[in-house]
Amino acid sequence: MKAIVIAEPGAPEVLQIRERATPRPGVSEVLIKVYAAGVNRPDVFQRKGNYPPPPGAPQDIPGLEVAGVIEEVGADVTEWKPGDRVCALLAGGGYAEYTLAQAAHCLPSPPNLDYTEAASLPETVFTVWHNVFQRGQLQAGEHFLVHGGSSGIGITAIQLAKAFGAKVFTTAGSDEKCAACNALGADISINYKTSDFEEVLKKLGVDVILDMVGGDYIPKNLRLLREEGRLVFINTMKGSKVKGTDEVDFGLIMRKRLTVTGSTLRNRDHAFKAALTSDIQKHVWPVLEKGVFKPVIAQTFPLAEAAKAHALMETSDHVGKIILVNEWS
């Protein structure tokens, strides 16, 4: 099979086409013929040598989510059969003609979505459902703030939070991105380059914040949270430490009884991901199938042009997901 491999850590151009043996599924795995693969920021971190895959995953083939057709199933797999259309969460290996996935980490490809749209779902939906609804315990009627509203995580968080009855606030880096967030259902979108989100939202208060920024956002987030509020981190792109003159007052955590938490997904064990898959199929898939939540695709590239896709990802100029399409299928 053809695969896109990281020839060495570095710039997007290190992503090269190579021939690799088609993998064979283990007893609990399925072999998927990939029609489309999502591009995510952790892929960029891996390409640069900063985010090694867990043991057992392909070490030099990125890709955390795919959509396609099952070609072969492992000996113990009973829930899937060859020919089934699925999308799947992977620990790696998605930038290829074929990839392996744990059978329990696959979901039926929604019938109202094409492969490109389905490939955009697993990484963002799994991340949002776990962090916003499980860890963050977002409830109908609460105020929810997601930073980076035009990202893949952001567009998913806005739509799911709105679908489940929350009032949604977001930040984005341009008026055009804010308009796109509003079109997805955000009640207030704030251009962080021209406005201070804390000043805009301080009279409203927030119950749950999903933060992928960190840095100087941390003290602002804590001040914005209402009593019993929850701050959930999934990344710290501006740093995991606060720098400058704005101190973090941890007394706020005690006085307002706040919860500060966070998680990463890739290195969680199979059982956790299987349970999360089941929960998502029960709660999120009906929302998708009704069309209440719809993927937003920024741009597609052939798999052979993965370097161009990564270059676009690093500009942060896009709204929605970047998808690689398998032109060899």
C-alpha cells in the first residue's frame, strides 16, 4: 500500500509517499480501506518530533481519524463485517491506503454524510464529548465558552453544546471567523485580536470553559467562571505556565468551588476509548443523523499532498476541518 510517512522530524515537506506492507488485523482489530483521513494539530506535533505515538501504533505514519470501508476483521470481531462503512478513532496510521483500528473504536458512518465529512468526526467528537460533557458536565441552560471556535474542536463544541441546550460563547481570530461561529450557533463570538474576552463576558459569567490556549488565558478563565464552574484544558498552545503580571489567584478555586481539569486522548487505553465510543454512539450519533450537527470542511487535499494540508493547518487561516482524500482508492 501507499502511505504518507514522516521521513524525519521537520517542516511539512518531510511528509513523503512510501510503499508499506498492508497491515493485517489482530484478533480485536479491523482493517479499513481509507477513503478519507482527518488532519489534526497533533499530527503536526508528531511531524515535528514533539508527540510520539503510543506503543503499537505506526511510529512514522500520522493520522488519528479515518472514514472508509472494512476490508477484513480479526478473529474475535463480531460487531463488524467486510463491506461496512465506518469512521474510526486511531492511535496513528491514518494517512495511508489501509489502516488498522480497534473494532470497539469504530462507529457506523452516518448515512447522511459522505466519507470526507465522516472522516472529520472521530478526533473532535471524542475530544469534545469527553471533555465538555463528561469531564465538564455541561448541562442545558448553562453558559459555555470554547476558545478557538473556528477550529475543528471549536466547530464541534459550538454545535454540540447548542444542540444540548447551552448558551455558547467563543473566541476566534478574525471578524470573518466570528461570523462563521455565529452561523454555527454561537450566541456571542469575540475577536480576541480586537477585544478582551474577559471584559465582554464578565457580566454574564461562564459555567464551563474548554481551553486549548493556556498561557495568559488561565487567570481570565478562572475569573470568568461562576460558582461551581469547570475549566477543562485540552491543550496549552500559549504555554502551560502563566507569564507576565497577571497572577493566578488560586483562592478563586476555593471561594467559587471551581473544578480545573484536563485530558489528552491518544494515550488512553483501549477500554476507555471503547466506552467513550459507545457513549458517543448513544448520545451524539442521533444528533448527527438528524442533521442538527453537521461537519464543516475547510478544504480537502489528496493524500499525496499531505504537506500542503499541514502547511494550511499551521497558518490557522481555515475554518473547520482539513481532510485528506485517498486518490488511490
